[in-house]
Amino acid sequence: MLVFGNFMPGISAMSAVLQVENLRTHFFTKAGVVKAVDDVSFSIDKGQILGLVGESGSGKSMTGYSIMGLIDSPGRVIEGRIVLNGQDVTGYSAEQWRSLRGNRVAMIFQDPMMTLNPVLRIDTQMIEAITAHEKITREAARARCRNALSQVGIPSPDERLMAYPHQFSGGMRQRVAIAIALLNKPDLIICDEPTTALDVTIQGQILYEMQKLCRESGTALMWITHDLSVVAGLADSVAVMYAGKIVEQGGTAELLDHPLHPYTKGLLDSVPSRNVKGRPLKQIPGMTPSLLKIGNGCAFRERCMRRTNECEVAPPFTSPELNASHKVRCFHPHVSTEEALTA
């Protein structure tokens, strides 16, 4: 498990860089409407890191793509607001998005070839990412590119700048994609499982650099992952997604130490480090439901051991514990011993 301290000193006036309000992104297919993102709300303050976790198909990546204005037909954002530094960007045109992407907001994709052009040298792509948004000499831009490659642990950066993507391994290409996202020091970086293909040493180095960037420049970071061990040491707060909705949200330590939603508890119980050696790994029964057939009740009810008839109705997003910042979407949450005694 990678563990780094959640340190965010040096930022005095905390303000929301990103506010997402009641976001709904639906895909209109021949089989029906797929509610990939269904009434999602959260905010990320200056210099803070939000971890967005959940199984594959829970809507994590679609939330990131929606924020970046990257939803293609037959999908579209049908409701909600995306506010970046006080500016509502929900209805921005393609030209307006081009001025924002890579400049004030950047995204690191899980597949680096979604970022890199296979027929252009690395220096051409990195320098263009700078000069598209800033008037700067080619020499100064090249120096910034060299420094960014060094930040992500790429040796001999001058030599690597002259190479093409196919001359890099998959892990090295991912490091280049991360370096490109860091070039213009954006206000917000959305990371879609960017360290999955990297070995644990380089992963730790990049997580450290990300924390350092947030601490020193006030960049807000949204880290999309299924790896709870990464979130435990990286994020200030965590939002757990299931079937297009956030089912639990709170401070990292509070949420991981005292999970309220049965799904969150199931995810934590299935982590190998939390199980006894020699015993089979715990698992959540069943499979994620089709987003076409969820119905109006709790989406997790068919896999939940705590379900009752009450779960046929959609539960509200509330704070059942004393901590008002810890919210859960469940009628039967796992409450603490202290609250159970006072109930």
C-alpha cells in the first residue's frame, strides 16, 4: 500500500476551483436511455485532491469526460452545472473548450495514446501544448518540457524529447502524457487512473509530484481510480460511485476508517491487505446492474445483505452520523458504535 501524508499547508484562502451541481449525463441508445452519470454533485477547493472511486462501469470516467466537455453522441449532459473558477462552462462551444483544455483544465487519460500523436516527435507535441495557450520562445518552451519530463522520472530528457511515442514503453508513454498535463500548471487536473500501467516505484514518485504540485501551486486534483490504497494516501476527500451515483462522500480518513454504505464497506473488505492470510478474499456478491434496468430504488439493493422493502425507493443523500461532511445514500448504513448506543 502506498501511503503519503495528506499535507496541504501553504494555501491560506480556500476557494472552490470546481463545482459540479446535479450533473446528469445520459446516453440515448436504441435499447433505451443509459444514465451514466445520474445527479452527481461535489466540489474541489483550491489545492485539494478528491478521489473518485468505484468499480468499472460506475460512472467515474464519464463524470470526468462530462466535466471536460468530451461527451460524444449519442451521449450528452442533459442537466446540471459545471462551474470552473466561478464560470459556468456547461454550455461552452467547441472553440471555448479548446481555449480551456490543456490550459486551465487538463485531463490525464488511462491510455496514453489518447493524448499522444504517434507520428509526431515528443518535443513537437509538448511545445505545441505550451505555445497554443501562451506566447513564449521555443527555447523557453523546450526548457519547460525538459523539466516536466524530469519531474515524472524520465531519464535523459533531451534525448527523449527527440523520440517518437512508439520508441517508448507503455509506462514511459504514460509518464509523457502526465508531463504534458503538468506543462501549463492548470487550475484543475482530472486524472483517469493514470498510474495503472506504472510500476510501484514510479507510481509513488508521480503521486508525490502531484501532491507537491497541489501544495505549491494550488492546483485542484480529481483522481479517478479503483485502487483504494492510492486514494488512502493521496486524497483529502473521497467520493464513492456506484451505477452513476455518488453513494458515499467524506474526508478520506473518516470514510475509510468508518465506511457507512454497504458498498464502500464491501470494497474495503475485499482489499487483500485487510484479509487474514490463508483465507479466501472477501467479495461483493453479484455484479453491477445494467444501467438500463436499475429502476427507481437503490441500485445496490440486489447485492446488499442489509436490504429491506424500504430499499425499493431511492434513498436520500444524508449525514446519519455526527459528522455533517460525511454523507451516504442508504437507508441502512453501518453506523458507529457510539451512535448505535445513543440511537
